[in-house]
Amino acid sequence: MEMKNPPPQFEKFVDSKDEFIVKVPNIPLHYFRYLFQTIGEPWLWVSRLEASDEELSSVIHHPDVEIFVMYKDGCPAGFIELSRKVPKEVELVYCGVMPHYIGKGLGRRLLNFALDQVWNHSKETPDRFWLITGDNDHPKAMDFYRSFGFKEYGNTFQLLRNDPWDSGLFKSPKRN
């Protein structure tokens, strides 16, 4: 999905003492993996869990990649990863909230924050802000992104190489 212009209106995220977002330029690998696995396991996010330390570090510590972590009541509540590796484009690589915060408005506030970063805090205004979503994401993900002004632009098909439960990447009980 993509947008080529900022949406007409979006709510600017405002930090409070109970809920805030911080940029984490050198996020420790173990902390990133914790966030990635806890938030992404229900949606079969596996790519970063399969990466070696060197591979993961080269991606998330790249100078054109930004990681922002949302905190609520002092605890991690979600994160976004923005990639500016392609000139004049920003990719929303990952965006998610902890499972116990789904449906409580934090995802909306996190995406509003991303929109503000992309359209109001970029060195140069991008021509395109885009993301990939699919069947494994939350059932309401497509509608959620559409509500912000994202439009579909194409389809791809991706297969998991290995079962993440059988390979030990996921610790929760296997889903059907």
C-alpha cells in the first residue's frame, strides 16, 4: 500500500507522561528481537528472527533506518521501523503494538506519529510512503491503512521457508 501525498488531516501524536515515543538509533539487538517477536508472532513476522546478529545489526542500525518505540505506563507498547534507503521514498517496514494493546487506539497513535515523521520531519518531502501488508497481518490491517489514506498498488506472494514453531523461532503454542 502507498500514499504519495500527506493525508489532508491526521492527528499529531503528543507525548504525555504516560504515553510517549522515542527514537532508538542504536537499539540493542536483544531488545529489538523481544519487541519484534512479541508484537509480530501473531502475524508471522519471522525475517528478523532468522537473521544473525551481524545481519540484523546491518539492517536496523543502518543510517537510513529509524526505529521508534512507544511506551505506555513505563512499558514498551509498540514500535515502528522506517526505512529511507530509497531516495524520495519512505517505507514503513514494521508497525505494531503489543498484543494486549490491540484495539485500544495505540496503533492509530503510532501510525499518526509515523505520518508526522514522514511528511513533516523528513530532510526532503518524499514522493512515496509505502508499506507491505498481507493475509497474515491483523484482519483489519488493510482497512486500518486505508483509513489513513494508503492505497493498494500491487500484490506479491511470499512463502515462509520454515515453520517458525518447528524451527524454534516462536515459543507460543502452535496456531491452526
